[in-house]
Amino acid sequence: MKKIFVGNLDFSATEASIRSLFEPYGAVESVYLVTDRDTGRSKGFAFVEMAESDGAGKAIAALNGTMVGGRALNINEARPKADRAGHSSGGGHRGERGSGPRW
């Protein structure tokens, strides 16, 4: 199984339209269109999983730079998620009321 990053997508792209781009090159296992969790709107990139590495390589070579919806697609093999250990998602004081002395 090979995971492919698809970037610079038109915001109107759908999982079905992305799947149809890749199917001529082999079996598409899944398509994940990344969306904003608050608005549900596409963020302009997706991940495609293809069953065979050979088909994935052919799809990357054929589709990278292809114009779709007025945008040149950026397609390459997906990199593993970066290790996020040590990154904090908050904490600390942000000037909340009641934190610290009142002068």
C-alpha cells in the first residue's frame, strides 16, 4: 500500500473527483480530502492510498503538475507524520482575569 499526498487542489474538489484522477493507474484503496473542522471546507489537499506501489509511482509521475480546476497539482509520496512529541498545545497564562495580582 502506498500513500500519496495531493496538494494545490481546487477547493471544489471532492473525494470522488480525486479518486477518478487516480483510478486509471491502479486500485484506489481510499481518498481522504482534508477539511477545516469548523467550516467543513476543503483545505486544498488530500491523501490517496493505492494498493500497488507500481501504480502509485505511475500516478505520481503522470499527474504531478497536471492542471485541474485551474491549479497545477502537487503530487508526491506522502511523508510519515512528524513526531509531535514535546510540542505543547497550550498552557501558560494568557492574561486571563484572576491570574496574578490586581494592582
